[in-house]
Amino acid sequence: MRSRLTRRGLGWLVLVLVLGMNLMVGFRLYSKEATPPERESPYDTMALFTKVLEQVRENYVDAEKTDYKDLIYGALRGMLSSLDPHSQFMDPEVFKEMKDDTAGQFGGLGIVISLRDGVLTIVAPMEDTPGFRAGLMAGDKIIEIDGESTEGLSLHQAVKRLRGKPGTKVTIKILRPKTQEVRTVEIVRAEIKVPSVKDADILEDGIGYLRITQFNEPTARALQKAVDGLLEKGMRALIVDLRNNPGGLLSAAVDVSQKFLPRGSVIVSIKGRKARQQQTFRARGRRHYVDFPMAVLINGGSASASEIFSGAMQDHRRAIIIGEKSFGKGSVQSVLPEEDGSAIRLTTAYYYTPDHRLIQDKGIIPDIVVPMSAEDWRKVLIKRSRPKNAPPEEGEEDLEEVADVQLERAVDVLKGVIIFEKHAGSVKGTTFKSAAGG
């Protein structure tokens, strides 16, 4: 038995050495293409890795945990997770689960999560989902899932624990940073179906309003239908509400953005280390709504595709951005499969606005900052969902005095723009000097 284990161990050691030699050869070839400022050699570090690997194998107290495959997979997980919260090594089982997730249906809470400073953080709860109804808010820190700490969990591991069959329950403990309140809530999972464009209406003085809750494949078509409907009702200006919109598909962000920009306008650029990772997306298509002033509402729950849209509108002076600084999620992850069935998810590029502003960790700064608490935003959404003038039912909050101060500011700003246009005699093609854009 000992002999068989030894042979197996030697086999793994030979594999490690072969991989190390391949890495060295690959490094030499790569270094000819892109030599860093300080040339690094993998020789010493690979020797150190092999030495530590053997020391662990020889001396760790629990021999069952020192299988070569487990140790090497663990090292790869640590390597990728040390880069950023979104890079990840996936063993064959995890990679298969990821592929199944993209193809199948699952139950969830209706929240988008990310890692902020190593802590599992809610980017935004989606309206009318179990997470929203449970009172979860953007910025909440998830510190426990079903009684187990989330410390050290990867994003994939956290998502796996939160998801499950519709109708099953999950208990989470959250910390609300602004108040230091700690809450434990039990939530029933459900299949998440949220319309991406909703609440299209004329508010007052010909000012239209619509909200985009996420960017997915049908969003551009739904938005065009909504805008056309508002124009038929006499719309003179438009407010696009992206608050608590966690993002979605890059293609959807481009399709929606190009509706409001002249053909050929840059929407977003992707930039990585290599030439093949550079790409610029421009406005195409036939329908372009450029004849009315716009405002865009954002907050700390606006991320990813929402930031691409609002950044493009701001840089082209097409819309006035109002609200609070967005989340700052602007990185591109590529999935690279390996021969043994595993894969790495690696951050390979960043998103940049048309004026070459980095979105990652920076976010979009509004032209007009209007603070509003996550609790007030939640109350506004609850108030909207109730029939007009309907009194609260027993046990429900009285939301009569709740005001959407960010929307009110957007309405006032667009009223001023309409008046200015009227007095200036300008009918179309109005652009705006933004505070961020100069």
C-alpha cells in the first residue's frame, strides 16, 4: 500500500516538475512579446513552490489532506483569488456547475452580490423579489449564510449557498454599515422574473419617465416601445431611472445606449494588456432619440451595464446625471477552460467611458449629487407598488410622507432645460455641459 502511494506521489511530483518546466519555457516565449519593466524569473519561485509542496506532504498532521491534486488545486484557488474578487480557479465540478447555471433555471433571492474589501456585499436587491421584500438594501454586508460565516468565501461559493430550489428557505445575517444594525432574516427562494423596463409614464409638463431594472436581451426592444409610447403622449424630455440596477449584458448596455446617441458615437471601450483585448463599441442602428433633453438617475446600487450607459450619456453631454456615485463594477472576465476539465475565470480587461474614464472602483460621479438613503428608496418603491390613494393595510408602513427627492430634482432640472430651450429658440440637438465632463 505504501509503495503504491509512493508511486502515485512520485507521479504527481513529476507532473508538477513538467508543468514547471512548461511554465518556464512559456515564460521565455512570452517575455519576448511583452517584457515587464523588471524582468522576473519563475525558476526560483517554482523551486520554492515545489519545496513547500513536499514539506506539506511530508509534515502536515492530517495526511488525508495532502493529496497532490488537492494541494495544487488549493494553490491555484489562492493564486486567482489573490488577484481580485472576480478572478477564480474552478475545479471540474465547479466549472460544470457554472455552465449548468447559465443554461438552466434556479431559485434565488433577487439580490446581486459582490466582494467589497473582501466582504460579501449586496450591490442591489431587485424590486418585488424575496430579497427586496425581506428588507435587504444596497450596501448590506452578508456575514452569515445558514449559520455559517461568509469570511473567506469566494463569490461563486456564496452564490451557490444562496441559490436553491424555488420554495426552499435560506437564513442570512446581514450588517448594515450606516447604522451598524445586525439582522437575521429567513427568506424563501423563488424563480426570479423581473421586467427590465417598467413604470413608463408622463409625470408633468411633458416630462417622461421610465425605469430600467436590469440590462438583458429584451431590454432595448422594450425601451424603444416605451419611448415611442411616451412620444405619442407628447413627451418633451425624458428621465431614465437606473437606481439599484445592478447591470447585466454588455450587448444590452450598448443596444440601449445607442438609442440616445448619434450614429458612430463611442459608447464604451474595453482595454486589456494585449491588442486582441482592445475593443470599442459605437452607436449603430436606425432609431436614435437625440431630439429631447434627458436626465439619468443613479445611486450606489447602479453597477456594470448601468455605469456604461450613464458614463456614455455623461461624456457625450447627452444627459444630466443625478443622484449618488455608482458602484464601480467595470471589469471583464474571461473563462479559460483547462484540459483536465477545470477552468479559470480571469479578469482580462476594464471598461472605459468614451472620455477614457475608468469605471472599475471609480464609479460614475453624478453631475448633480442628491443624497437619498437606501431605506427611503425602498419605501418609494413600496409606495409606488400600492394603488393610488390606498390607505396602508394593518401592519403596513404609512408612506404618505415619503418623497423621491432625486426624481423631484430631475424633474426640476428638466423643467429648467425646457424653459431655456424655449427662450433660446433651440428645438433639437441640445447638449449639456456636465460637471464631470467639463
